[in-house]
Amino acid sequence: MISRVSAEFESPELAEASLHKIKEGIKGIYRTGIIYNKRSEEAMKLRHGTLYTIIPTAVTTFNYITAVVESPSSEDVIPEPSRSRTTKAYVICEADSVNNIKAILNAMGGLNIHCGS
């Protein structure tokens, strides 16, 4: 019988590490994967970046610029729900492996671990 086990992690890196450990140590794994908000990666890149604002001279000057205002960027530009790095990891496996997979997911920091057939 085939089962699916899923868990939530705080970041994609934790989910990938736990799935790597599962694939190395447990037999009967058919497929693994992660689902996460890819927009959160944009927020991470904005942490240490710079925003540039171009100030034009006037409407009639054919878009010539006179100044560039530079300011540090912040991840606050992206709304909070989109910044979440919460990741869902799943494993499709044989039913005999479910308990071992749950143990590894729990040990690696997995939350809300669910199992279904």
C-alpha cells in the first residue's frame, strides 16, 4: 500500500535537509517534494539591497534625469503573508516506512505531520 506523509517546516532549507535524510536512510520511497512561497525569496533578497528613485527634471524634458535618490531597501515592501518562508514537505512511500519517516520529520523540526493513504 502507498502512503503520503507531509509536514510543515520554517524554511525550505530545513525541509530539503529532512527529505535528504529520509531518502538516504529509508527504503520504499517513491517520491519527495516541497511546496513553498517563492515570493519569500524576493523578500530575502531585499534585506540587504538598495532602492533607487529617479527624479526627472520636468515633464517637457523628454525624460532626462536630474538626480537619483538612494535608500536602503527593506523586506517590508512585500506584505507579511507573502514573506512567510513556511514550507510543506511531502513523501510518497510504502506504508511500512511511515513511522520511520514521521520520526525523521519530527526530529528535523517538522510540524503538523500528517499521514494519508
